[in-house]
Amino acid sequence: MEIRYAVVLGIIQGLTEFLPVSSSGHLVLFQDLFGLREPDLFFDVSVHVGTLVAVCVFFFKDLKEIVTTLFSVSTWSIGKDSLWQSLYQKPEMRLLGLILVGTVPTAFLGLLFRPVAAKVFSSVQIVGIMLFVTGLLLWLTRRLKRGGRNAAQLTIRDALFIGMVQGVAILPGISRSGATIATGLFRGIDRETAARYSFLLSIPAILGAMVLELGEAVASGFPPARVVLVGAFMAAVVGYGALGVLIHLVKKGDLHAFAPYCWLLAVVVIARSF
């Protein structure tokens, strides 16, 4: 793979991993435009490392608070309340628990749909249909009222619902960020909390996907180091910027603004398949 393609694919990954426009839909389109095969598995893992770095840096404060609380002696001190009650009362531990709860259905459905997703990826028409679905989910958020439940009011049921949607988003054409944030909004969660929880929940999902691909990626051989580094760097830098843009738009209530783009991309993807 040439450096220029590594730059382009790194930028695409960084933008579409977080903006609600489906990274897989763009990958299908750009592979077709450039006449590229699917990127080397190791390169694919490297750009996912880039996006993982981006989300960890962006939410560094949240992650630091969770880790600090997790390893604090006072966290595990049992007073008058039970250990479970003590943990539940700590916002950081409660958030960590909800991330873990949401990760369970994501992992189950992700593994269940993984073989299907590979077959679906070869069908551009289905990818186009899934892009239409993504656009519809985004469009339906336009009439939702401002406000809603905050982070302290998130429930296990919220985490399970959002986690299930994230698992289904392994299907190409379904935007992970768009589907999970929209689900949070439909469940009455406020905009900022829905976006924040969605991206924190993406960390174990991205990490899990990397682990699943790593063994096969190493076996398939290594592309040139400069290609890997350039792709990962571009994905990290662009991904960080994309995260900031999306959080800003979600807070304004403009998530639905991405819907027409998803529909346009769906038309282009389907049209190029004929």
C-alpha cells in the first residue's frame, strides 16, 4: 500500500469511526473509487489503534477519574453500607459498571453477527440499505426535546439497550456512534450524557475488535512500518477532531443533520454496484 492511500484511509477511519456516517459504507465506496482491495489486516488494526487513542485522549478526564477511584483504598472500604451500596454511590464506579454491563450484549451480538457481517460486506446493496437505516435513525432524533436524564440517572436497562445496538452496529452501513447516541436519546437520556456514554462504551468495543483481528493480522504479515504509522497517526488526529465536532453538534441537537448525507451515500453506493 502506498503512503497516499494510508493517509486517505487513515483520514476516512478517523472521520467515520466517530461521525455518524458509517465507516464501513465509506470503506466500500473508497475501495471502489481507488480500485483498492480491503486493507491489510495489520493496517486495519493500526488505524483502529489510532481511533482508540483519540477517544482515550478526548475522554482522558473521565478515564482518569474511573481509574483513580477504582484503585483508591477508600473505594473498597466497607462502612455501614454494604460494599455494593458503597460502589453504587460512587459516580465513577457506577459509570464503569454501566460500561461493563453495556459491553456484554455488544460482545455477544458482535461475535454472533461477525460471520454474517463479513458476508454482508460483500453485498454493496445491503450496505446501502443499512445506510438508509442509519439516516432514518438520525432523522428521527430531530423532534426530541432538550433535556432528559443525566449520567447519575442512567440505568442498567439503558446500558443493555445501548450495548445491544452497538453489537448490531457491526453490520456494515450501520453507524455505531449514530445508532448508540440515537438510542440513548430515544430512551430519554440528555444529549451530552448520551454522547459521552456512547463513546466511553466504544472503548472496550474497539479494543475487543482489535484483539480479535490481531492474531490473524500478525499471521498475514506486516505492511511497511511507515504505512502503519502514517495511517494510525492520521486516524488519531482526525478522529480527535471528529469527536469534538460531533459532541458539539449533539449538544446543539443537530445529530439529524447527518441523515441526508447518509442517504446520499447510500444512493451512491447502490448506484455504483450496478
